[in-house]
Amino acid sequence: MQEYITVSVKVPRRLKELLDKYGIRPGPLVRQALEEEVRKAVLRELEDEIKGISEEMQGISDEEVVRLIREDRRR
């Protein structure tokens, strides 16, 4: 079972009144927004890692890549 913690958010009173008026539950919206921001951060981190690897690999010739792949297949 997943463990949860409580995160509280302050919103303007008018916004809270409108949420209540329209029956909008803030919990799922906040959770979804946080998940989306984390997803974006993870993707940015992966993109940075890929760029770094790509820059490192620019110094490796095609012939060297082929040689390494063939060598790895023989194992």
C-alpha cells in the first residue's frame, strides 16, 4: 500500500469559495499538477544526460562503434 503525506496550500478565499460552489475538489487537481511538474523535471534531467552522452560520443568514430558492437556480440 502506498504511503501518503499531507501537503497544504494557501489559496485566496474567493478561489476556495468558487471551488466549493462548483464542487471542484482541489486535492486531485493539486496532485495532478505536482505529478506533471515532476514528470517535466525528470524529462529535463534525462535530456541533459542524453546531451552529455551525445557530446562524449562525438569523439568516437563509426568504425569504433561497429568494432565495439561486434566485440560485444561475440561475448
